[in-house]
Amino acid sequence: MSTPKFHVAIVGAGLGGLAAAIGIARAGHKVTILEQAPALGEIGAGIQIPPNSSRILKRWNILDKIEAVSVRPADFILRSYRDGSVLSKQNMVPFAEERYGVPYLHIHRADYHKILVAEAQRLGVGMELGCTVTEVDFQKPSLHLKDKPEFHADVILGADGLKSICREALVGHPDPPHLTGDLAYRIIVKAEDMRKHPDLVDLVEKPAINYWMGPDGHAVCYLLKGGGLYNIVLICPDNLPEMLNTAKADLQEMRDFFEKWDPKLKTLLGLVQETSKWRLQNSREMDSWRHPSGKFTLLGDACHATLPYLAQGAAQAVEDGAVLGALFTKITNKSQLSDLLLIFETLRKPRTTRVVKGSTQLRDIFHMHDGDRQRERDRQMTQHEPFEGFPNRWADPVFQKFLFGYDAYKEVDAAWETYQRGTFPGTLGKFRASL
């Protein structure tokens, strides 16, 4: 019996949509991405690729291309906001490869996106640009597009991000992103400018992820572009007007917030020429990502947008794509499609929920006010070996393994074996179609 071939329509050409396209195209299915923008590309600055993502990229044979435009940070370093003193350090080179078999990387978001686009196109993925979805017909299934013909496929994946039209169609009412109370300044400065300041030289000579933790905010900084650029993200309380999600920043306002912080960080912020600030938003956990028709699911930020504090948002979207791709290699009968999407959600939803909640909890750890609780946090990091619940979440031996040790393809192998035994809860029993 020949395996079925599906036509999969993916709404959105962000990192999650592209990952799903690559995974599913590698499984031998026809994939078309429908993207609202008139041209492909990504804005933004730095992004982190943890081992749970690197493992997927290696399997897809594109890790070498990613590494060619990436930086390997040697350590995670958590610092006191007062003077920059090191509170906790977690090695990444050589630890990540020795423990997890793949590296931890930093890359410019545009470079990452470009490589994924090229790989998707190499695999024959269709790219339809300028496509604005106005309605989803979950039964056919099909997509109604503004000023374009209706688009039909066998299955539709909604990967259209935080402000997802597909999510609103699924839940049947407006579902705007949720405010988190935080905003981010995203900044890039030239490493050559930093080298002119003796107290900043070590930041560019020793690649690392440096965090400064302080009351109501934190800073995270790391190298990009082969060490030529320095990426800075500053987190502060949200003070943007209600209907405005991004705005050009007042540099003095930014510097005033960090006035009593580490002099080294203040010197670094003195190099900033201009920046903008972005409101940080996330999504609430949904009851389900799937439509009962068994022909539609959401993925990525469309269903599990997170604060960026664990640096796992893009990684979780790439995992979604890998799991879908792996499942589409398993399917042997068209009647199994609904079960496939249920297995996808069952595998992914608890994990992404833990990451979203973990990111929010990390804010509470990072942003502690001066006082006994902050002192105890710092004492635990400086006087104890990492333990479960350790404030440096990347050093916590249990949580670190949960984040970095995930293997999307092994998870699918185990789940599909359970399904074929007829013991996967909630499915329609179509496993028999493969016997």
C-alpha cells in the first residue's frame, strides 16, 4: 500500500511556519506557505538557538550553514545589577556538545530566517506572498484570502504568530495578545566601538550570554555576526500608551532606568545611538489548538507565545515543526490525519505550557527588589551547587535537561508506537488502517 501524500497549507512564513514546511516537505508531502507580507524577510536582532533546536537543524543538515553565521557563547553569566559581580555561571562550551551532542548558538534573526527560507525552497515548498487570510473554512478545508481566490488544501496549519487571524477563527471571537507589563529595548552596537573602552573589552573578547538582574528589570547581552556586533536587550516596566505596541525610544529615559546599575553596563548603554521599545505580549493557554474537523491546527506563537526570558520562543516553534514533520513521515492512511493532529497537540501542549509559565516565573527571579528575598536568591547561587529549582534556570539540572535534552523525533517514534498498539488516548482508532 502506497503512503498518502497530503497538500499542506501553512499560514505564515516566520520561523515556525518555515520549520513546519521543512519538516513536512522532508516527509515527502506538498507544502505551500501563504504569507501576508509582500516580500520574505525578518526584522529584529539577535536570537538564541539552544541545543533542542540545534539537534533538529543538524538532522535537517543545515546546522553547518547556521553555524557559519553564528557565535558560540562560552557561558551563561548571571550578574548583580549593582556592580556586575558574577552570581552564577553555566558553561556552554564545551558543555553543550559534551552533554547534549550539539552546540548552543547566537545568530541574527534575519540570517536564521534566510537559511530556513532557502532550505524550504530547495525542498520545493511553494511560497505565496501578499496573502491576507480573512476566513478559514475548517471543513473543506480552505482559506479565504483578500482579493485572491479561495485556497484549498488537505490540511491547514496556522503559524501566523502572536496576532493570529487563524487563532481568532478557531476560537470564534477576537483574541488579541495579552499584556505582560514589560517592554523591551532591542539594541545592536558595533564591537569595534566597545573595544575603545577598556572596561568593555572582555565582553567582546570572550563570547558569553551576560545577564544583569535588578529591581523590575534586566539586561541580556551577547555577540552576533562572528563577533562583529553586540546584541543588547533591556527589559523594563511597560510604559507605552495603551494602543501603541512599539515606539522610538527616549535614550535618556532608558539610561535613567539603569542609572544605579553596574558602571560597565552604563558605559555600554552610553554607546547607544538610537533604539525603539517594544511592548512584550504573550498568549493565554488555549483549551485546544485543533479544530474538530481534524484538518487544522495552530503552532508556534499563534498558540503558545511566550515572554523571551528563557530564550525558547523560536526553539519551541521549530520543535513544533519538527514534530509535525516526523508525524507526517509515519502516516500510512488519510484517515489517520485527525489522529496525527491530536498526537501533535498531546506531545507539544504540556511542554510549551511549561516553557511559557517558566519564562514568566523567571521574570520574578530576575526582577526581585532589594531585600531579604533577593539576598537569599544571590546566596543560593553563590554558595550552592545547582539543584532542582535553582535560580539560574539553565544550570538547574532537572530543568536544563527538560529544555535542552528534548528530541522531537524520538518523542514522535515513541508516541507512534503507542498509537499503533491502539493505546494512545483520545484518538479515533484509525491506527488499524496501517495494519
